[in-house]
Amino acid sequence: MGHGWEGVVLKLFRGRDFTFTVTGAEQVTENFRRVHLTDGGLLDATDGAHPTMWVRIWFEHEGKPHQRAYTLVDPDREAGTFSLEFALHDGAASTWARTVQPGDTVDATLQGTGFTLPEPQPARLFVVGDAASLPAVNSLLDAVPETPATIWFEDAHAADEKLPLRLDPARHTLHTVPRRDEGKHLVAEVKAALPDLLGDDASDAYLWIACDTATTRALSSYARKELGLAKDRVNALGYWRAA
């Protein structure tokens, strides 16, 4: 399958193409599936993986190429393996994840990913995410295991309570927030709690936000304009768009 005009654009921006091979899959919850793959040389080519690292996976949709970004889960450079996790809904990516078999291959392009924690590393971490960004949330928590973290996790399904968040009860505080009013409820919950949690001096804190685009923009703007967090202390990326 060719990659169409999107593939041409990614090539112009120095995107690098790889082919992954499926080795297995597991159903984590009724709405969440994990697919295991070999990396096609990706991890060696990039000297390993950085926290929250993602790739663009190509799927076919109505006869046309269609790409979506997914975070690498538990990348192992020596073994040349990782997994991808899918919050299942209607769409080409979810259909692929539901039906894929060992031995199947899928094309991927590495372009656009990049994340570096500020130096010195933050003493406090604040995270806002949901099922779509769960792999990145876990990757971030794994990268700074000693850092106290407060997490707001938006759930859209009852089964989301069973999702494998990698929490350390000694260092992590989880607030589960049901999805309401197209994400506005999550925005209100974070706004109500974050100022007091940050206190008078937020210079040692770091805020990471990855939800639907509208929610992410609202919270990012609030943190920078109303709370005065420095640009290098906020990382925000919309992971999906509400229909």
C-alpha cells in the first residue's frame, strides 16, 4: 500500500519508514487492546526510545492510506520489540487491532516525535490523560519513578477503571474523572484543584497534558496564561478530536 500525499509530505520532513511484524495480541479490557510487534530496525536506528515516543502507523481506509500516531509500549532495543495499545472504537485502526494475526505486517513512519524532560528534572509532576494517551502516561511515569505525581485520568467507559495505569501508591495520586460535557468536566476538575496543589512557587513542577484537542488546549492555555507556568514547564499535545 502506498502512503499517498501524506506520505510524500512526511518524506519531505525527513520521515523514516519501517515495517513492523505482529507477534501476538491481547485484549486488556473490552475497549482496549494491546498488539505486540517486532520493530523492523526502528530502535537501533533511533538509538533506543525516549519517554512517550510515538510513530505513525499506516492503515487502509476505503481504499486510501490513513495514518494515526501510537506510543511505543515497553520498547526493548536489544530484543527489537515493543507493543502498541489501542483504545477501541469505530475506525480503520481499531478494526486492524481487533483482527490482526501473528505474522501480519504494518507500515510505520517515524516523524514528529520528540520529548525531553526539563533540566533539572521536576520535583513534582502533574499529568492529565485518558485511555488514548495511557501508553504515554505510563511511559512518562516510568521515566521519573522517584517523582511524586498527581494524575487526572478521564474515563469514558466503566471498563476504563481496569486499564493498567502504572501507579506507585507511595508517590502517585490518581483522580479518575468521568467524561462529561465533551471534556469540560475534566477541565473544571483540574482547574479547581491545580492552583492549590501548585502553591505559591511552581518552579519545581511540570504539567503534562494529553487528552482530546479541545480539552488539551483549554488546560494548556489556563496553565500558561492564568497560572503563569513557564513554557518549558508545560507539555501539551492533543491526542484526538471529538466528533
